[in-house]
Amino acid sequence: MNPKHTQTSTLLLPYNGITPQIHKSAFIAQNATIIGDTQIGEHSSVWYGCVVRGDVNDIRVGKRTNIQDLTMIHCAELGQGTYLGDDITVGHSAVLHACTIEDNAFIGIQACVMDGCIVEQGAMVAAGALVTPGKVVRSGEVWAGSPAKKLRDVNDRDLEFFETNRLRYVRLAQEHKKLTL
């Protein structure tokens, strides 16, 4: 049996009079929670069980960025918001807090990127890594471990995977979106 949902239960919650802004082409899973001063760009996706909480500062997500299942994104009241550029993959159960993730970056499964960190364009934070406050993962680097540090440079195989994964998630998001229409 292939159930067809006629109504979503996504929680889009205003906070202090600010309602999340979701591009009409974005996919937001039925049990995701998006709160407050949050913007999600075109063809981006926020998957099942995610929480994106823009209550004490702002959260911005660019185009074609996928935030996979059970990820938590928050910001800092005394610090910065959380900013994700375009074409980013955020793996399952990641935690992003008051940080900046630039275009074409890759955040692995269960990675944690803390306050004031910058993951530069095309960089990778490996699965399970803990990027401690204020660190900068430079463009073209792979960081791993807890606490995370540079493991190696991004290679052609990584770049191919980043692109394949981004395209897969844009396609999957559109397929899942059809289930909620």
C-alpha cells in the first residue's frame, strides 16, 4: 500500500512575530519543525525529524542544500545566527550551532559544528567530527575526529561524491514532496 498524505503536519512556528520563510520549491518533511527567523531556499530540503530553531537569532539556508534526518540547527543569542550557503549536504543527526557553512561544503553524519566556526567552500567535516568553537575548516580540507582537526585534502573522489549526493537529494526531495500533495 502506498499511502498518499493530503495534509502535512510540518510545524512552521512563528517566534516573536517572525514566521519561517520557505521557498515553494523546498521540501520540508512532515515531522520537521521550523521555528522563527528561518529562511529555506529553493530546492533545499529539511528531512524527517529535523529541528531548525531560529528563535534567538536568524538561520539562513541557501539553494539546493539538504539537511538530512534528525539534524538540529540552532543559533546563539549572544553571537551569530547559523548560515548555510548553496549546494550543501548536512548528514543525518548533525548538529550545527551558530556557525557558517559555505557553498558546496559537506557535513558528515553525526558531525557537530559549534559556535563561530566557518566551514569554507568545498570543505568537508567527516562523520562524527566535533569542530570546536571558533575553528575554520579551510576550503578543500577534510577535518575529522573529536576534537576535529585536518585529516587530509579533499580529493576528486570526494568532489564527485558531493555532486552526486546533492543531485540525488534534490531528486529525492521532489519525490517525497509529491507524497504530501
